[in-house]
Amino acid sequence: MSAILTCKGCRATKPRPTGDPTDLFPSEHCGDCPPWTCERCGETCSATALCSCWVRLDALPLADIKALFACDGTFSIDPA
Ligand SMILES: [Zn+2]
Ligand SMILES: [Zn+2]
């Protein structure tokens, strides 16, 4: 099992899973990134002021996120 934990924005790599969606796929930007302009909506984003695109991602139920990766079989976030 190997998850990709390297941020696409600043190349920072998480030392271990943190229980958020970036455990499952690399984040475009992380808390270490400087403010950036969102490619989708054009709003200025930062780690403390995310644009509406990220709010929508955060609202995705965890079950849906797990379902996205269930067919992959390379990564499991089940605690058991
Ligand atoms: Zn980053
Ligand atoms: Zn956006």
C-alpha cells in the first residue's frame, strides 16, 4: 500500500496519512503553499481562505470518497 502524499503545488510531502482526502490523492495545494489563483473559478485561494471549489470537495461524504477508490484496491482507509 502506498499513497501519493506529495502536494502538487509546493511539492511538500506528508510524512504519514492525516485522515483527510489528500491521503487518497495528491492535493493541488496544501497548508504550506502560498496563496494561489484557482484555475477553475479564478478566485484567490489560500490555506485559510479556500474558494468555493474546495468547499464543495469538503462537503463530499466520506463514503463517496471511499467509493471512488474502492475499485482501485491499492489503498484502504478502513480503520478496522
Ligand atoms: Zn503545498
Ligand atoms: Zn475555485
